[in-house]
Amino acid sequence: MKEIFKIKGFTPYIIIIFLNSMTDLGHKIILQNTVFKVYSGAELIVYTAILNALILIPFILLFSPSGYLSDKYPKKNVIVYSAFSAIIITLFIYLAYIMGWFWVAFGLTFLLGIQASIYSPAKYGLIKEMVGNNGLTSANGIVQAVSIFAILFGALIYSVFFEQLIGDASSKESILMAIAPLGIVLIVSSIIEFLLSRKLQSSVETKEYMHFSTQKYKNLTYLNRNIGIIRKNQTVWLSIIGLSIFWGISQLVVAVFGDFLKSTTGITDTVIAQGLLSISGLGMVVGSLIVSKVSKNYIEIGVIPLGAIGVAGSLFAITMMQSVFMIGLVFFLYGIFAGLFIVPLNALIQFSTPQKMMGKVLAGNNFIQYLFMFSFLVLTALFGYFNLSSSSLFYLSAIIASFGAIYTIYFMPQSLIRFMLKSFIRLRYDISVEGLEHIKTNKGVLLLGNHISFLDWAMLQMAYPKQIRFVIDRSYYELWYFKPIFKFFNAISISPTRSKEAIKAITDALNANDTVALFPEGHLSRNGQLGTFQKGFELSAIGARNAVIIPFYLRGLWESNFSHASNRLKKKNLKDIGVSFGEPLTIQSKAHEVKEAVFRLSIGSWQNYSHRLGTLQSSWLKSAKANLRKLSFADSTGVKLDNGKFITATLRVAQKLKPHLIDEQNVALVLPSTVAGAMGNMAVLSLGKTIVNLNYSSGVESLSYAVKIAGIKKVITSKTFIERLKDKGFDISSVLESLEVIYLEDIKKEISKGGSLALYVMVLLLPTVILDFFFIKGAKSSDVAGILFSSGSEGKPKGIELTHQNFMGNIKQIITLMNPTDEDVILATLPIFHSFGLTVTTLLPLIESIPAVAHPDPTDGFGIGKMALRYEATIMFGTATFYRFYVMNKKLHPLMFANLRWVIAGAE
């Protein structure tokens, strides 16, 4: 939701929404309160209905012109001119107030209605221009909440000042003169609104080719054509009818509530009367925010039936209430359910309407809604004229709402059930949706993507704004406990022996503008990766007209209990699920083209996910803390540490390194693939520094160049390791002479046993969040975590800056491919200066708490074999060259590698 307010022009737009609602409402509240004070019984009901009708009639009469203006001209311009006209109208209203011209003020309500009817299509049509499809539901929720808050705030403020200003005035003329200062508030609000409207953003140019014919307007040609446009889109049409019935009922409720309150409780205070109505507005704010929260980049239509049921139930409950408190409580619930009902319907209208038709459709929406509202007000006035009690009218509204709720449930049973299912699933998973703007609402859609779990269908439907017809394997479809469910959701069964029937059903569905989803791999993934896309769907496309393929990619469900992932991955309890929709492909697209599109989506999905993964050091601490007694790292020098001891040793080393590295950001390390090497890297990362593992095999010249361009001044290494490098012909002493060298042997001498024991107890007892706060330097995922250098074989070495996001994204991708078990042990033999060695055999085991056993010499096949045998290693990473050494090593017995289930070669 915060991202929406970063869109340029959106904040002024929201303030305009607030002020516009306040101005329109303020004048109506003043007159409505005057009528409430002066009249009662049938007169009160009739005059209240007429007052509301004066605002509604312009929306009916100006349906076509307002839509034309909004479509032809930039919506910003329409808003600017409308805001300026409001200043003129409020000046006349203020004049009527100070002169006590009640019926003139009453009539000026009609002018405000004209201004609002022209304003409205542009005002709401601008939302989609600003936020696009992905933010529609959230933006509508905000707009709805702000509008209703303005109604709530305005009703109370204007009523409070009304009561304070009227004094002893009793006639409508004297009351109007007494409250004249409120007219100044209306003028000031209109001026501010006009100034802010000039700050709005609009990229749409004037459509010079569009023209308006008064003759076609008079003979209703425009009306019939525009209504025809709406009728062609069933989603838009039914959404408008639903909203129209609701707002019609609301007009009835507002018109009769004053008399109902007087007759039930004897209250005549306008503050209490308007306050109770405003409480329903507060409820709408809450309901709107709930919808905005549960939708999160998609349109949650499952709350619509729930809202319809709640509105009907609340109206019945109001008639039974006798106390002000209980009436207020029920009105609050009424507002919540109303918010659940109207926000997704408004979003559906905007989502399902092409941008070029937005003005006409929104104007048509206003026309139909206000026609219903006007009709309900006419009925209210008639019933009031014939002295039908306000309680009876409340019962009537509740009955009408009940029929609407029944119809909604009948028409959208799948949506209600899906929402209930989603609510349950949402307790476990957090779903993010990308690419909603690519979905076509006026065409048949064939959804094709990856298949990684038995929950894929649920996540896909949760993210998609329309009902999806899934293609189900017949062996599952015919199971007696699944078949009724599949039939209820209009699933399509398919089998090798009856494929023609299924292909015809898919084609017919696409031609009916339905959305059909199938998984072209034909089976559940065994490794979480994309498999071969079968060509069967191509047959369905042959007879499809006006349809497109939308590729999709699902991320995160591989680690769920409903996939073929290992039990170890399923224990990770991941909640972050991603659903990505791609740009439409032609319906004739081939299987390999669709797979390529899905593959591209996977890249974007993982990139976005990696932003939320956190830093290496915090992720390591969290993972290691959850597995304190489990082996972390061991090496051939005899060092063997579980996670608890590794955390303690690493944090102690970091504490001693901190004074040496205060002024440094890029810190060099020359360490072997051992426990000390892993510990040194994680200690530097814990201090918020950037690790630079120098390639000591690249030669002195390349090494010196790397030190220079990375701005290295200090290096962490080991005396023993430097001597061993010399013995192997890698003398880097000339490079080290220009740097401040920090030897781990010296750091070790500074570490006391008492301090280590105290820290170990803290590691065992304190929660992760406290350890992270005190011992881990905060960093952002976008910060550079490490710099890797090429070998320099093609010239000078090239430095590559890798962020925490880069490392974490790679680690998470690799781990899904590895599908590790609880018994896995990784052989860490690659040099840490190597991208493979740093990422996969050093950082990955630490981040994922997979035991790693290290050996500092990757060419020592016999030494590596002994470590593999001793620790029963199951996964080994290396290069083809190193593996050739092992094959030729006669000391190395095949049984030493007997437990290996994965051997990966690469990165020569």
C-alpha cells in the first residue's frame, strides 16, 4: 500500500477526493439537518428524499455527456475545470445562506449534482491511469476509505458546528442565516481542491476525433449505445447492478433513518443522528481496508457474497435495536460488510474495462447507480406520503438486500467457497502477484505454466481475478470424493483415451471467453524445475477464436508439504509464494515458445523474491540458531564444530577483528577451504563489511592489481596457510608487504576461554532476534556483500561486486535444485576465492545449515576421499580437472565416495 503513495500525483489526488466529498456532503448535511429540525413524520421523509434526488438526477441526465468529456479530454483537465466550477457554485450557496434563501440553497444542490456528475467519471477513471491493474484493488480501497472517512468526518464536523451556530433559530430561514459561516468553509475547501487538481498527472492527450451530437443525446442514441457497451461485458454489467442495488438501499436507509431515530429513541440532536450514520461510514473504511489487505495486487472477489450476506443481516438487525449504542454497533457492522461488497465490484469494473472506454463505462456506472438510487428515493417518498412507517421501510430494504444476497451467492458460489479456502490457506502462506496487467478480460485465456505442487491450482486461482476452469487428469477427476468438487468448479477432465472430448471442451471454453488453465508438463515436477512442455495444448488452440495464451510461473510451493520435495525442504516452513503472469502470447504459440516465456518469468520472480531474503549474516545466524547441536563445519585439520560452537567462535573472532576494521569496508581474505576460512568470511560479514577473497593462484601482478582497484588496505590470513602457499610455489609476500596483515593465529590468542564460554551460554539461551541485534551489523540486501575477481587469464582481473541479494538468490535457487535431505553432507574442497567455492561450498552450507566437511587442497584426491568416507559425504562440487585427478589417484578407493548421491562438475 505504501508503494501506491510513491506514485506521482496520487497523494494530491487522495486529498482532492477528501475535499470533494467534504464539499458535496457539507451542503447536503446542512440542508438535511435543517429539514430534520423543522419537519417530522412524512414531511421529513419526503423532503429528505427530494434533497438526495437533486444530487442524483444530474447523474442520470448527464450520463452520456460526462462520459464523452472524460474519454475525449485528459481526465486531469476535466477535474481542474470541475474543481473551478465548484468555487463558483459554493459562492452562490454562501450568498443563499447569508440571505436566508432556503429554497434557493435547496435548488443549488442540483448545480452541485451537475458538477459532481461531470467530475465523477474523470475522477475515478484517473485511478487506472495512475496505478495500473496491479494496484487497482488497493487504490480503490484507499479511495473508498478516504471518501467514506470524508463523509464520516464531514457529517460530524458540519453537524457539530450546525448545533453550535443555530442557537434559538427555529425556522428554516433563520437556521440557514445562523449557520452561514459554514458556507465559507465550503468555499475554502473548493479553492484548495482546485489548486491541488493542477498537480495531478495525466499522460493522455485530447482525442480530437471524438465528437458529441446533441441530436443523438436527445433521441437517446448515446444512452442506448453506452448501455450496450456495458451490457456486452457481463462482469461489468453484473458489478454495476450489484452496486446499484446497494446504493439504492443506502439511499432508502439515509432517507428514513432520521424519522426512525426520532420514533424509536426520541432523539432530535443532529450530531447524534449524523454520527450514527457516520459510524456506518467508519465501518466502510474498515471494510475497504480489509479488502485492500486481503487482495494485495489481485482482486479478491470472494468477499462479495460475504459482504452481501452481511448487509442484509445488518439491515434486519437494525429494526430490532432500541438503544443508541446498539444501533451504532449494527451500523458499524453494516459499513464493514458494505466495504467488502463495493470495493471489489468497483475494482472489477475498472479492471474489466479497456482504458479507451473507461469514461463511458464509468459514466454508465453512475447513470445506472443513480437511476436505482433515484428510483428508491421515489419509492421512499411515495411510501412516506402514504404514511408507511420508517420501521416498515427498513424491513423492506432488508428484504430487498436479502434477495440480492441470495442472487449473489447463487451467481458466485465458487467465489465464496474460494475465499473461504483462501482465508484458510492465507494463514499459512503469503502470496505476492506480479503481471496482473497482462490479463485480458475480453478474450478467452489459456493459462500455461509450471507444476510444482498439489496446491498450484489454489494459488493460481487466488491470484487470478476471474474463475479458472482447470484441466484435471481423469484418474483424479473420477475419484468419488473429488468429482463433485471438480464438477462444481467446472473443471475439465482429460485422459489419453478421451482427449478429443477434452480438447473440444477447452476450445469451447476459450471461445466463450472463459479462462482455462492446464499444466503442459503433464505431471508434478520431481525436482522443482521446468520440465518438457507437452504439445497437447496446441490442439486446443486450433479452433480457438479471440483467445490468447498467458504464461504463468509459480514460486515457493516446492518447499510445501504438497510437492515432491525432500522432507528437509518441507520443514523450512516457507510462506513467501509468488505468482507471476507474463505478456499474452498468440493462441497458436508452440510448446517451446511457451516454455521460454515461463522461464523468463521465473527469472523475474526469483529476482523480486531475492529482495526479501535479507542479508547473509542474519540468515546464517537464524538458520544456525535453529540447529544448534547439528554439525556445522569440519575440516581435515581435525577441527569439528556444531552450529552452537561455530556461532560462538565466529562472533568472538568478529569482536576481536572489529577494532582493526573500523575504518575499512572492503576487507581482503587469503584463507583456505577450512573451518577457519568459513569462520573468517562470516566474521567479516557480521561486521557489515565486504569480503574480498583474493585469488592467490593468479600471480603477484594480478593480485596486486586486484588489491589496488578494490581499495584493499588490510588482509586477514593465516601464517600456516601463507607458508603452505610458499611450499606450493605461490609466494605472495610482496603483495602482503603493502598491506596491514591480520593473522588469525594472533586473533585466536586474544580470545579468552571465559569470554567464549559466556558467549556460548548466550547463544544457547538468547533468542535469535536479540543475538542479531547485539552481534550482527545491520545491512541492506542491496549492499555489496563480496567482491570476486576473475583469474586474469584474459588480461587484467575483473572485479565483480555481488550483493547480499545476489548471493541469497543463488543459494535459494541452488537449494531447490539440490533438494537436500537431513542426511546430506557437502564436501567443501573448492577454493573460497572461486565463485563456486564461496557461494556453494562455503556460504550455502552455513545459510542452509547443511553440514560441510572441508579440505584445503582440491587436488588431493586421497585426502578428500578420507574426509568423504569419515563423514559420509553425499554431495560434492568440483571441476572436471580435479575429478580427473581423483580418477588417476591410485590411493583413492571407490568406496570412499560410496555415499555420494550428487557430483557436480563445472566452473573450470
